[in-house]
Amino acid sequence: MADHDEVYDDARADRLAALLRELARRIQELDDAGQLLRGAPELLRLMGDARSELFHYEVRSTYDTPEVADSRRIVEDAQRQDSFPDDPEDEDPWRRRPTE
């Protein structure tokens, strides 16, 4: 988050809902097969993924919107470009010099 590259949009929320449904479906499948406790390693992994994503959902208000993230990217790209070379004798620094 320090670089402001996190975005929580509707697509990510939809993926979280799908992840929770998958977890519920898998628990039900294992329970129906009488294998609920044997599926513990798989369930722990799925619950860990869900827990992590639920945390991100809870703090989503601190994330950039997709529009803000794109604007921030444009500004950062422009700041990184050295469009004006430091040549005090060049009267037109915005013009490109012919390649030598």
C-alpha cells in the first residue's frame, strides 16, 4: 500500500464472494462425504485465502479507486521522464537533437 498501487474495485469484491462460496461448497462436499476433518489441510488453505481477502475488503476504503490509481500512475510516469535535458546552451530544450 505504500506505493498506492492497491485498488479494490467491484471485480475484486466479486472474486471475494466467489471465494467464500467456493469455501462453503467445499465444506459441504467434504461433510456430505464424511470427510470433513480429513479435508482440514485444504480447508485451512481456503480459509487463509478467504481471511486475507476479507481483511482487504474491510480496509478497502483506504485503497485508491481505479480512477485515482490511474491518475496517480500518469502523474508518476510523467515525473519519472526527463523531458528537459540540462544543457544551458540549448536555446530550445524541448526539441530533440539529431542523433549523433
